[in-house]
Amino acid sequence: MIKRIDLGLLLPILTIFTLLLVFQARGADKTAYSCYFTSEPLTIDGQLTETAWQKAPVLAFYVPPTGGKPLSPTEGRVLWDRRYLYVSFKAYDKDIMGTLTQRDSATFKEDVLEIFFKPLNDNDSYYNFEINALGTVYDALNDKSMAWRNRKKWDSRGLLVKITMQGAMNDNKDQDKYWQMEVAVPFEDLEILKGQKPSPGDTWLFHLARYDYSSYLPEGKELSSCAPLTEVNFHKYADWLPLKFLQKKENPDMVYLREPDVLKTPLPQTEPICRVGITLEQDNKNRMEMVLPPGKYKIDSQDQSTTIISEKPTTLTLETREDFLFCKKDQGAELLKTGGFITLSPPERTETLAPGAGIILKGAVVGRGFHWQKEVDLSFPYSLEIHHRNGKLIIVNVVPMETYLTCVVTSEMSAECPPEFIKAQATAARSWMLVFLKNKHIDEPFYICNDDCCQRYQGTTHLSPGIARCVSDTRGMCIVTKDNTICGAYYSKCCGGIMERAQNIFGTGAVGISKALDAPQNSITGKYNPVTEENIREWVCGDFLVKSDSFCSPNTCPEDMLPKYLGAVDQAGKYYRWNIAYSLEELQHYLREKAGISDLGEFLDFRAGKRGNSGRLHELVVIYKDRNGDQKEKTIKTQYQIRNALHEKFLFSSAFVWDIQKDTHGKIEKIVLQGSGWGHGVGLCQMGALGMALQGYSYEKILKHYYNTSKLVMAY
């Protein structure tokens, strides 16, 4: 006998059962969100136009606890860098509302977007931010899960928030489209981290949430979250998602390179924009001055904007103190105060560059860490960004690639150089830049810096019209390998006569770069290639040097003419071959302080370890007695560390031999180094390329000499 079932009783049961299944399925969906590191500085403007935002994974929102699709959809994204956790929202909303303006108001009583995260697994504390459509912030540090009413009074002082919208707020006569929010949470404000910052691989708990109040919603209100919440409770962190911090996105069109990993870089289709660090944190500048030429300049921060119009030069003072950045005009009242960064730009930009054009930065550091380090006043075109970190200023010049290159070539060498050399230098610098763009300083607000660490860049300070014409003649021209990727076109000041192998310097090969004599075919220097321990002394100081035909030798590029051709920051001197002498006390001081041989009592001698094909040492053994009189040895590895250890600032190169001079009692009085070249010696030798140009070689032949298995291709 079949019994009839009362559907009135069955439907509620089926509904509960269905919700339970959905609830269980959503509760199991705890895949970690991939939070990628961004090397692209983000402007907190609510626009979300940066490539990093567009590539970040999208978080969809659901209605708790069923996991149903909300009537008002929301998209969330999260990124990070060394300073901030970045969060963005795009909240579709037909009726955008907001009235509260006082910080820590009950913003959840109107349209609000919320951020929750719990950094530490062994600590019950978590943070939450609730921000309405006016940008009013409620921020809290909560001590226990679900104990949000007993929050600790806390504000994120450096929090950055910006909102944009398509619609009219608080106007129910129209139908709005959406509002967007961009948020930067400073890690240094999160006190439970105790000064620590996330590292790649770290995992936090988090979720993003939303209250939407609208006359278009059936119940007038809708709550949603990106996490599989098991109940309508945003504060139950057992339901939140894992947030995994990652260094690199595995995506072929988002390649972040780190030297020496010179990966395959495709040719660009359009002219890139360069972000060049001019003043770095390590320069220890907390106050600097800029001089604006007569005209109109715009100064913007995340929440303020002002314009300066003047018929005479205007001095701006930039200062950082107490986690804020201050900008003053002519030593007067403050123009701006911000916890973020400032952008300074001329509203009207001209295509034509002129010597000394642009904003003058006073006391800029050049030759950073090298023996020629100094402070100079430099002029920079286009826009400057002023950032701050740890009480220090960081200044970034934002310029188009070809403008940057025009300035780089003059910064690297003088405008008096032959045009064919300038074209060769511009093409090598362009190719190097395209390989390492967004690479050399991935944790900074700039891609590359203004010094020899990257490429020497001094703005328009020493610019000449001739330089600009030569760079324009090679616009978009790149050095390309056989597989049609850009060659990582390294270059240095002077190879010394033989180009060093990239493998020896950077730990990996670089496709397309020569490792041969920097000399014509059948050169008399050929018998020294490679340089070995047996021939190194003759190579460095032998009689053959009088008739050497190396392109970088004084016979081809006379040393008395070098001041005419060297960049303005360089010191005139001998670079093809050089010598330097130390007293015993000087050398021992460097070995203790810079080589880390803290127990050194008495220096005895050096012993050569590995040498590269150009004679550059990659291992140098220091033989010494410790303070107890016991003989010991310490190996200094890499040409960089050797050069750093054996000079007050930086030795010209590691291709050297040494002589020890002793007194009549056998005690060391002096140590003399005799060396070859300046720099790492990989790729284009600037003095050699100059010598070739002086001998009438075209820039194409110069580049073929230094990058012998590559070709030239016009990229844009």
C-alpha cells in the first residue's frame, strides 16, 4: 500500500537538505588564493589600470551560508609588495549610498566593503577594515575569533584608500553601475607582526566581504563574501580562505627576471615607460631640495592636489618624518602632507629635449658605492615621484624609453664621442634595458636605478642635441639572438683587451655575447687568449703593450683624450692598465672590515684561485696569521667581492697581479696591485667601442664585434 506524502511537510525538509549539501560543498572549497608580488608600483587612485591588477586572480563573492550568487556582484583582488598588502574591489551597485564621514563610525550600517585577515596561526588576533563609499574607514584589531565587539582601539596610520564610481551617490532617481575601491595596508602598521613582513610561501587567513543596502534588493540588504562561510558571520575565521604570498606569477606574459637569470624576452610592440630610481633608500636622504623652472607644475598625492604657476624658478623642499612626507615651497608653508607618495609633473610636456631641461634635484648621489661616488645637482625631464620608507626619501623619474636612452648615453660617455659609438651605446643600452625592465629592483617603486648597478642616468644634465639625433636614428633598434629574443647586452667601461665570459661573472651564460679578443683579427694580443696564471703578468704589464692593437688600448684610444670622452661623473685616469699601492696597515684594514677577516693579525700574501678568460680573478686566497700567530687562509669569492674587499670603495677590476715590497728586516711595507680593465668586462667594452668608432667602424660593425651571434632588429 502506497502512502500519500504531505508535500507541505516535505518541501521544507528538502530545502534544508539542499542547503546542507550546498553548505558542505562550499565549506570544503578552501583553495588558497594566490597573492602575487607586484614589482609594478601601484598608484592608489581607484582606477585599477595597472597591469598587475589586471593579471591578479579574481575573487568571486557568494551569499552566506548557501553559497548562492548575489544579486549585487562583487570582484576582489589582492596583491603585495615589500611595503603594502593591496586589495581592490569592484562592487556592482544600482543604488550607491553613503553618509558617514567620521573614522571608526558604524560603516556596516550602509554600503560597505570589508577586508579581514589573520596573519599568525599561533595568535587569535585578526584585523578588519570596513570602508564605505565615501572612503570613511572603520579599522580594528580584534583579540579573539568572534569577539569583535571587544576590539582594541587601533588605527592604521599609513592606510591608503581611493574610490571611484560610475553613478551618483545618494540619488535614488538614477540607476548607478558600480563603485571601485583600491586599498593599500602598510605592513609596518600591523603591530602583531612585530616589524616582520610576509615572505614568499607564507600563508595567512583572510576574506573580503560586503554589505549592500539598496531599494532594488528584495529585502533591502544583501551580505556577501569571497569565503565559504558556514553562517552569516564575517568574524568566524575558521571559515576564511588561505591567502598565500607568492613571488612570481607563472604566466608567460608576466615574466619577472632576476639577474643572472636572463630568460627569453620578446621584442616589445610599443615604446615602454621607464621608472628610474634617482634617490634610493640607501642614500640616507630625509630632506632634499628641487628647483622647478618657470612654468606650471602639478603636485599630486593620493588625497591632495595642488598646482604651482611661477614666472621664476621655485624651490621645493621635500622632507620625511614620523611616517609622513612633507612638501614645502620656498621654505614656506606646507603644500602637501601625505602618508603615501607625491607625483610632480609638468601638465604640458614637449617632445624636444634640451640640455638641463626639467626639474633640478640638488645633491643627488652618483657613483653609489664606487670610488667615484659624489653628490651633484641633476636635471630630470617628465615626472618625478617622491616616495618614503623608514624615514628616507626615494625619488623616481618616470620617462619614456627613448628619452631615458638619450640621457643614458650622455651619462655613460661624453657627448663629444663619435656618432657611431653613440648609436652603438644606445642600441646596447636599449637591449639591456628591455631584458631587465622590471627586474633589477623588484621590491622597489622603480624598475632600475640611475647608477652603475643598472645604467648610469643623469637626466638632461649633460645632454647635447647631437646625442639626441644619434639615439633618434636608432629608435627601437634592438640586439636580438638567433631565437629572436632580446640579447641581454651587458657592457662595461673597459674589458682590458679580452671580453670576459658572462658565465664567469653572472653564473650563467648570456646568449649572443662575444667572449673574444677586443682587437682586430690576427692581433698580436691573440696569444694571451685565454689569460692564465702563467701569462697573466705579461698580459698585465708586459713589453708588448707598447704596440698593443686592442681597441681599448691607449694606442687606439689615447689616454690623454679620455677626459674629452669620459662621462662627466668619471675620473680621468688609466683604465686599460692601472696600478694602486697600499701600505700594510691600509690593506689589513680593508681585509678586516670589508673581507670579514676579523681575526687577522698579520697579512702574509695572496694566492690566485680561479681566473676567467680575461684574467679576472673569481677566487682570491688571503694568507695571514691570526692574533694568536697561527697561519690561516680565507677565500674571497666572485670578482665583485674581490673588488669590494681590496679598495676603500671599489677596485677597477679583479684582473690583477701583485708585488709585495719588504724592508731590510723582511717586514712588509707596501703591496702594489697592477691590473687590467675597468668593470666586469662582459659584452660591449665602452672604450673599445670608442676606439673602433675613432677608427671608422660603423655602429653595426661595432655591435657585431661585441655580440657576434646576434642581429639587429627594429622593435617599434
